[in-house]
Amino acid sequence: MLTLTRDAVQVIRTVTGNPELPKDTGLRIQAGVDGSNALRLSVAPQPEAGDQVVEEEGAKVYLEPPVDDLLEHKILDAQVDSTGDVAFTITDETTT
């Protein structure tokens, strides 16, 4: 299962914590467009049918079915730069 770092939890909760959003809002990770190896991240109001749900300390991540196997034994981290831009990274559990 995908593991979330403390920084990733904080960023996801900040992004999805707007009180005007539905309470089940989370970060959804999908496969890339046209077979691309890149992953797509978006804010989703709820998981879609078949999504694997990863929840940690109130941060919710929804993994599209093809992606959940790809991210098995991976770690999702997030970094915020001085201008407020967020960069998510995925690493193997063994590299930390």
C-alpha cells in the first residue's frame, strides 16, 4: 500500500481542507494520458468506483485501479517551495 509522509499528509489536508469542499475530498492519482509513464494528480470530491483509498491523519488519497498496483510499496512525499508551489514525489520504500 502507498505510504504518505508527514509532509504529504500536511499538504493534502491543506489542499483538500477547504470547508466549502465535500468532506470526502481527497487527492486522486490516475495513470498518465495515452499510456504515458507520468501520473496525473487532481483534487476529487470522493473516490470513484474501484479506487483504492489511502487515508492517513485525515488526508485522503484515491488510487485509480491500474495505479494502485504500481504504487504498492511506494512513498508519497510533498515539498512546498518558497513561492508556495507544491511538488509531489514518489519513491520506493527501500530508498528511505
